[in-house]
Amino acid sequence: MRDHQHVINANTLRDRILQLESEHSGLDRLIDKVSDDPGIDDLEIKRLKKRKLKVKDTIILLQLQLEPDARA
């Protein structure tokens, strides 16, 4: 039963990592797009970049939970 729970948790972590990687890519594309728009406030770009960094940090933390011995 414990092994089954471990598999479920690992699958949940993998699914969440995939979601976050997709969000990270989307933020990257959005930042590129809005950076070329002179009407976009620098503060908005900074906010998007900060969000992107937080998402990346969360991905790394989840990956470490999956493979605690792996180095990011």
C-alpha cells in the first residue's frame, strides 16, 4: 500500500511539474511579446519575470522531491 501511495505522489508531482513547465514557457513567450510593446509598463515586465522565476524555483523544488539525490 505504501508503494502504491508513493507512485501516486510521484505521478502527482510529475503532473504538477509539467503544468509549471508549461506556465514557465508561456510566461517566457509573453515576456518576449510584451517587451517589444512600447506601451507596456516596465513594472509589468518585472512582475512577469518575477513570476517566471518563482515558477522555475517551484519546478526545481518539486524535482528535488521526486529525486532528492539529484542536483538541480
